[in-house]
Amino acid sequence: MDRRRFISKAGKTGIALATLPGVVDSFSVRALAHGNDALDRLLGTGDRILVLIQMAGGNDGLNTIVPITIDKYFTDRPSIAIPKSSTLRLTDDLGWHPAMAGFRDAFDDGKLAIVQGVTYPNPDRSHFRGTDIWLTATDADVFASTGWMGRYLETLAPGYPATLPDHPLAIQIGTSISLGLLGSQGSVGISFRDPDEFYRLVNTGSSEEVPASPSSDTPAGREIDFMRNVARAANVYAKVVKQAADKGTASVSYPTSDLGAKLKVVAQLISGGLSSRIYLLSWAGFNFDTHANQGGVAGTHANLLRELSEAVAAFMADMKSQGHDDRIAGMTFSEFGRRVMENGSQGTDHGTAAPLFVFGKHVNGGIYGKHPSLTDLDDRGDMLMHHDYRDIYASVLLQWLGAPATLAQNVLFKDFASTALPLFKSATSVNDTSRPASIGITSIGPNPAVDHVRIRVDVPPFSNANVVVR
């Protein structure tokens, strides 16, 4: 059953949904009065926002989530290990790095999930190849020219880029556009450091409208098309972005850090009414590439973790204060973790598996998976995978963004629905039927309901439909 058809039918026929929480075709049902404008907000996913934070360089997972009861951790890291007494309590066997108080508090509130041992089969330890794999959602031996976010977003605007949506589909706070935001027709997002700077830059250029017509189907022609699309999107969206930034506000104080400043911009744009679906943020360089002088309780890595934790905590508090926390979910990612043993420069070298964090009001908080073994290692002495990173991507697509299962499979090139983790409280994905069908919802009631609800659905003969109520 298509979610939009369901919502459309419900709205046109004046259906009031029952008070019992449930799931219809894997999306949530909640109590609504007749004609309530909240129908689309609760059943739809069109206003949901995903904030992606890239920890570029390869975050050291062992000093982020510390295995405080494993002697090998301390013996292999004589200079940089975090003493058990310095960690913030997570479980009897694990502790947070002391700089992660903001994440600890979110976890304790049930609004942050830790996914342990995340990587992919046959991991590549190169920054550039590893990053490309994460951004394109491919296997290590597959090369793709489009990103997983780009492939998803372009399905929301089939006419893109000839027909541009009123608001940008995605925004990257930075100086260049990410491979992750590239679709089949070029970038589906825009990139800038500051909304005012972006507006001034665009409006000091040519005022001529950039053509949307395609060039010749040659490598040079495709490059020209790409540049035209970037310029055209900038012309169209500069004013929209500035208006949202001017209208928006931040209700809390943000840390005076790079990530803090970027998340403050995101908060202003969201509160100012911008309807972009995805925001992508990262540090300026490979900051988490801590080969030398990494530090332990204090130092380079501790400062980065503190910046991440404090900035995200401020952003979540801001979104709650402004009433947008129902719409927000976030995820961190890094191209790989670090090795178990510290090196001769009091740092750590490129490794494999590492923890990943998902945060937000509707996140099923907790720890997913066991902490990777420090003795059962691969042939290079690195930690083994517990979760494929695309399991988390599938969870985001299916449960948070409400993508149909077939769409999620197309975006990720494989079907990860069966291994998706239950990271979000309300699953909203739908399964496409094998053939289009006009599905009519006859009634849903009683309303209000006490101990039961009845859903009547008319389905044409020989069509496939599936209704599940949980």
C-alpha cells in the first residue's frame, strides 16, 4: 500500500484514525480527529529531517566507547588508554570517553543508540577509497559514481534538475559538494559555509538565468551539464536559504567550535522554515586521523569528541525548545576505526570496525551488537565486523525516511531490509505491491477506540495488498 495514497484517501474521505497505536503496512497509526492537519505529520514522513555528521579521518572507536574490563586494551595502549576511573559509566564493561558527557546524557535519556562494530566486508583502509565506499553504499570491490543520499533524494523530485523543488533537497555545510549527494543527473544538494555569504556570492555573479537544457551526451557535455545544474540551483536557492536563515533563530547557546557553528546554521534554517530533507556536516579536514599524539583523557582526540558531543547536545536541546525534535534524527559516520595497538608515535593507525551513533527523540536508544573482540582479529590484526554499515542505512531509509522496501533496495544496490536494525520507534516504511492498484479505505473505527480497531479496505481483484496491524 502506498503511503501517500493512504494519506490522500484518508484525508479526502474524512477518516478519523483510531486512538490505538498501531502499524498499517509498516507505518504508524495514531489518534487524529476528523480533518486534523496533523494527519500528514504523524503518518507522513515528508517533513522528517536527517542530519549526517561525518567524522572524517577514521575515528578511534576504542577510545570513544572504552572496554574498561579488557586488560589487552590497556596493555596495547600504554600511552593513550583511558583509565577506567576516568570514563563515564555506560555498562559494567564499557565506559564513555570523559569528553562525551553530552552523548552520555542523550543515551541515558533513551535518545541515542550505539551500534557496535560497524564496517563492511573486506574493508579498505584508505581514507579516500573508504570514504567513497561509505558515501556510495557499495561493496569494497564496486565503484559507483552516485551517492546513496543522492539516489534516494532524486526519487523525491523525478523532474530534477529540469524542474527544481521550491527548497533544496539537501544542504551540505561546507565548501564542496559530497559524493554522497550526487544523483544520476548531478548533485541533488547545495553547499555553502554561511547563508549570508552564499547569498552575496550568488548575487554578485551573472544575473542571467542558467539554461536547464542538456548539452551533448559526451564526457565534456556531461561536465557542462553538471556545472550548469550547480549554478542554476545556486541562483534559485540563494534567496530561499537566506530568507530561512534570517527568519530562523537558535534558542540555546552553541559551543564556539567548527561543528557547533555548523549545527547552529542547520538549526536556524530548520526553524526558519526550510524544508530540506538532509543536512551533511563534517570537519574541514581529516581531523580524526590521529596517527601521532592522539592523547587519552585529554589531547587531540578528546577535543574532537568533546566538540562532537557538546555541539550535538546543543542542537538537540535547541530542536526540543523550538518544537522541532519530532522531525529530527541524526547519525555519525567515519570511514573506518583505528587499530587495537597504539603506534610508536603515541597515536593509532588505520583500522576497520568502529561504533556509530544515531540520535534523536524517536530513536530506540541502547547498544546494538557486542563490543568487538580485541583477540579475535582479522589477518592484519584488526577488529571484525559486527554490523554492515548498510544495515544502518537501511534502518534510516525504511524506518525514518519512510522509503518503500524496493526503493531502499535500489538505493543500497542490495536488499538489507532483513538485517536493518530497529533503530527508530515508529517504522514508517511501506512495501510496494507488484502491480499498481487503486486501494480504497472504507472505514477505520471505532473512533475513539478502547480495546480494538477495525480497518476496512477495498482492493481490486487479482491485486496484491498487505495490511499489518501491531
